[in-house]
Amino acid sequence: MRIDKSSLTRNGRRMTDTATNAHLDDEDSELKRSITGRLLFFYTLGDVLGSGIYVLIGLVAAAVGGAFWIAFALGVTVAAITGSAYAELVTKYPRAAGASLYVNKAFGNRPLTFLVTVSFLAASMAASGSLAVGFASYFSEVWSAPPALLVSLVFVALLVVVNFIGITESVWMNMLMTFVEVAGLLIVMLIGIIHVAQGDADFGVLTRIDVSGDYGSPALAVLAGISFSFFAMTGFENTANVAEETIDPYKAFPRSLVGGMVVAGLVYVLVSMAAALTVPTETLATSDAALLEVVKQGILPFSTDFMATLFSVIALIAITNTTLVTIVTQPRVLYGMAREDVVPGVFAKIHPVRRSPWVGLIFSGAVVGSLLVIGTLVTEAGGGIDLVGRLATVTVVLLLAIYAIVIVACLRLRGRDEDHPFFRANTPLLFLGLVGNLAILYFTIYDDPTSLLWCAGLLGVGLVLFLAEYFFGSKGTGSKAPDLDDVKGV
Amino acid sequence: MHVIVATDGSRQSLAAAKHLKSFADPTKVTAVSVVAVVRPLASVAFADDLSEGRLDGTFRDAAQSAVDTIAAVFEGWGPKVNKRIRSGSAANEIIKAAKQYDAGLVVVAAGGRGLSDSVLVGSTAQRVQHYAPCPVLVVRPAPRKRK
């Protein structure tokens, strides 16, 4: 910060400025925040709900059988407990940096902080990829002509452009999309209710756990289900993005974040029950757009084609909403790292008109795009992978590790920085959450060890950026004092 | 007359502030409010190109240091200087501030010249021009000198 030395001598002037400053602290720092508790609630809900239930319900049904709602219920419980750790940390450190900040505060270990930051970035990119593939499957229900890879690539490219222009910043658009998202799931629940009311439902399905498949015991089958469904629970960590701009975070965060998770969990359980009751589990298990099967049962008194199209559009909006948030987050992480000289300074470049980190945006889009292309090539070469599932697994592995570390950080930071009001998460629950996260993590890796290769590949991108900065970067590109003398008034 | 000087942390906004000071009569200006808007849902909620410093996860600090740098331009000029940080959509908040303080002039910087400015309509400067309750001074960047 430059201080104009000459001004310090003018006492009269300086007094007034100090007076205004004191006034400013009272009025502006506290009152002019713009994210209310309600907006935060919808932000959480929109972010969590879109990421998975539309995309992954088939996989979960395949793993568990008719009782797959249990997987959703248990998964969301672990996630909500993790959410309470986030709520504690966010109210302690209300800043926009999330996991990296907490880990840095708790351990003060730079390599660990870097690893967590890069893992988060990688998880976010894999999530965008998975969602983009999911988008393409629902899109093919509306218009099946273009190839899926093209649709998902165009989708990612469009979101990058939208983000660059800044449309994503509209709070109201965010809320509207969340309403549409919830409406889609309400349709599924309504179909379930009508089906039950008509007396056609076989409730036995809800307790049926499929042990004939790959997982011999009911416990393993459910664990597999939790592992597959966990992608649907992620996204809440992105709420740390708006921590700084939340009004009264001490009250708003626990309520909105944990509340949002609980509501999302309830919706998931009811939606999975409705899906299990109305559609044979085998049909769900083999469908690319499984929730669409529920709508196609023709239980509502509308034409099935109309409902299928309407529902596809809703699913597309839901997926878009969640993908937008992940694509907003990636350049932000890169920007923060560039300012700290950990990755090349170009990622701190801000477009002069749009004030968007355009290099970071294009880079994120390119990495997600390559994931899609590589994934499609591997699939076509007979790699025998399901791209949505694979990328979701990669996201889940990375995020579970981060969640576990965040819970440990939360426990380690107890007793520190507690001079202001903050939310205190329940300690026994945190231990339970830690065990839960690690159990799901262990199973996910055990079940699909090759997902580690993908994780390593994505983390490698971070390493390459680090090395590029280390060997070729000039020190201080991100945080050097700018030369303002060339800024002329006229 | 109350003048609002908006900053998005860009060098161009500093140029705009200096431009105002270069011609305006300080005795006619009662107060200058330097306003920065943090955009919570944007990728980078506030980018400060005006001062040194790491981004320690707080965009509010970045906004604060940008506002401080701009406010320093008007130090000792005469009118009272207020510093304001708001949160939300940039154009909306600048217009709201103009109404709230009953401003007589809003000073904004027009980001750049060229394709991006004309193709991507709806930039902050444009929206402020259209909807502000008072005159708006849009400071455009000086054309690049050919070397």
C-alpha cells in the first residue's frame, strides 16, 4: 500500500479522514454484505441437489437394489456432519478460501496446503466433467442428433463464456434455477405418491438389498451404494466461496449449510423411494438418465413424451446450475494460487472490461474438455468404463480425502481464534463423520483402484503448473507492487 | 455536489479518479465517495491491481486496499473523502449508491477498447450510464501509442 507522505502533514484533513474511517468500519463492513441466510440456503441446496441425483441414481440402484434409499440417507448424513465442520471453520474464518485456508491454519505446512488446494481443483474439474457427460445424456432425450462428446464439450465451452461475461453472478438466476431443480424432484415425488395412492406400490422393494451382484454382503452393497451416491452429496464445500459476503455468518452458516444438507437428504431419500417404487430396479440400473424412467411410467395424466421432454429440460437446468458453481470455483482457486506465486502469474490476469480471470477460465475449460475427450477415447477403445461414474468417483475420492482433512483441521483448531462468536460442531459427531469419510474413501479406492490413476493425472496438472512457476516464473508476478506512476489522469 | 468515484481495482479506475481531479473544481465538490463493489458469486469477487499484497482469501481486503489507493488521490484536495465497500452486482450497487448519497456525478472507467467492449454488451460502465440518476463521467483509456 502506498501512502502519500505529503498528506500526513495536513492535520486537519487527516482528522476528517480518520473520522470517516471509523464511521466506515461501523457502517460498511458489517451492513453492506449481500448474501442473506435464505440465499445461502438456496445456494447450498442448488449446489448439492444438482450434482448427482439426476446423473447417478442408476448406478446406485444397480449396486444396492431396491433399498438404495439407505445409501442416500447414510451418505448425506456423513456429508452433513462434514458440513457442520465447514460451518464451524467458516464462522471462525469467514473468508472465501475454503479447505486450503483451514488446512493452512491448522497445520501450517505449505506442501500439504498445496496438495489440498490442487486436490480441490482437481475434484472440481472432475466434477464438471462428470456433470457435462450427465448433461449430454439428458440432452440426447431432447435432441439425439449431435454426438454426446460434442454436446458436453459445447456445454463446457458455453459455461466458460457465460462465466466470463458474468451472468453467473446473478443471485436471482441462481435462486430461480434452484427452484426449477427442486420442482423436478417434486415431480418425481408426486409420481411416487400417486403410485402409492393407487395401491400399485410394492413396499417390499424398499427393503430389498441385492446381494447377488459384485458385493456379496448387504453391508458391502450399501457401502458401495454410498460410495456411488456420494457425488450427489458434494458441492456444499463451495458455499465457503460466499463466506465473506454473508450477513451474520455466525447464524446464517450453520442454519443454511447444515439445513440445506438435511433438506437435500430428505429430498434424496424420498426421490429414491419414489423411483424404487415406480420403476423396476433393473430398468433404473441400466438407464443413462434414470430419473427419466420414473416420468416415463405414465403415472401422471399427461402425455409421456411431453413429460419426458419437460423433465429432461428440468434436469438440464439442474445440472447446469451445479456445473456453473464448479466452473466459477476453478479460476478462483487458480487466481489465489497465482497471487501466492505457487502457479504461474498468468492465472492472476484479470480481463480489463469483464474483471474475470480469463486465463484461469480458459485453462479450466480446456482441462475439463480434455478429460471428456480422453474419457470418450478410452471408452471407445474398449476401456469398459462409464465416464459419468468414473469422473464422479475421481471427484469423490479427492473430496473425501479433503473432507477428512478438514474435519481433522476443525478439531485441531479448537481453542484457537475463538475470540469472536462461532458455531461449534458436535465433537462426537465429527469423529463419526471422520470415520465415515475414511470408510467410504477406503471402499471407493478398493472398489475402483484405477480411479487413482485419474486422480494422479489431474493432480499432475497442478504439479506441472507448480514446476512451471518454480523454474520459469518470475518471483512476485502475483503480488508485486504495481508501478502506478504511468497511470495518467488525462 | 457529491461525487461518486467507482473502482473495480483496475488501473483504469485510478486513471478515472485522476482525471476527475485534473479538471474538477474542489470548491464545488462537497464530498467524494470512493465506492468498490465486491461480487460474491463471481470467480474473483474483487481483483485489486492497484496494490501489493497476497490474496489471503479475503476479497474484502482487496477491495479495501483498492479503495484506499483511490482515496489517496483525493487526499488534501479539499472535499471530504468517504470510502465505501458494497456487495452485489457492480452496476446495481453503484447506481444504488448514487441514489442513496444523492450524487451529482458518478465517475466510472470504461474497461478497454476494441472487440470485447463492443461485442459483449452490458458492461458495468454501460449499465451505469443508462440507469444512473445523475450525470456520468466515463473515462476511456487513452489510445495506445505506437512505438
